[in-house]
Amino acid sequence: MSNGVLEEAIKKAAIAWISVADGPAYALWCMPADSSLVVVSGPGEQFAPGLAEADRATVRLRGDHGGLIVLAEATVTRLTPGSDEWNEIAPQLAGKRLNATGSATDVVARWSADGCAVVRLTPAAESAIGAADIPAESHAEPPRDSPARAETPRPFRLHHVRKPG
């Protein structure tokens, strides 16, 4: 696969499907930074089980048409609050955070105080698989159980309609 395809997919990424070990892939909001993706997770942020503690993850990126074009193994590096890398990247990430309450500085301070994980995912070009080599079968799975998932109630009917007969 061309390294250019991976680089371009990273540059255009706003969302990536990230999985840790053999776990399910989660659609996570991300920000491109150099040749990496930066993701925030934790209290009050997106749910990414195991990502903060992981050292490797699988990243799936979509193309302009919305379909999967790159699948790659990535090195996971957790940024430490107060480090030079944190001070450079966290404010940029907070500035792009939609629906955040407060300024970017307030959001970064909350991430640090609440123990949120800001991680850098650096995909390895040699592990990247392009669209031509990705299996053609669907990667769709049934919905996972979640407290947010509720059965849809039957429609309310004001009057009972009788069938002619």
C-alpha cells in the first residue's frame, strides 16, 4: 500500500474506528497531528475502553466516499499533563472539541483534573492495509448491549380502527 494513502487518510480524519487488542472497534472523534491521530477519552469525554492503558491499537480510516480505505496497527502514546507535548497538543484538541463548556484552557484543565486520557496514535506504514487488500465482506456486527439502548415502544393509537368485515 502507498504511504501517501495512509498520510492523506490521517490528514483528513475527523473520526476513526479504533480497537484495542481483540476488542470491538469504537468510532472515536480524533484530530490529525503530524503523522498521528490524537484522541481524548475519559470522564465527560468519549468512551474508549482500554485505550489509555494500551501500547498498540488497530486504526481504521475512511476515504472521501465514506468507506474503509486504510486499516493499520498503531503505537499508542499517552500524553502526560504538563509535558511539552501536552502543552502543544491538548489546547489544539480542546479548541476543536465541539459543544465544550468553557474555553479551551478550561477544557484542558478539566481533562487534567479529571484524569482524562489524551493519546497519540501513530500508525505504522508497514502494517497498513489498503482498500484493495481489505476483505470484501461486511464488518458489520449486531448492536452491543448498552444502557443507552432501549426497545422502541409500539406506536400509540388513539382510536381502535376496526377492519370492515
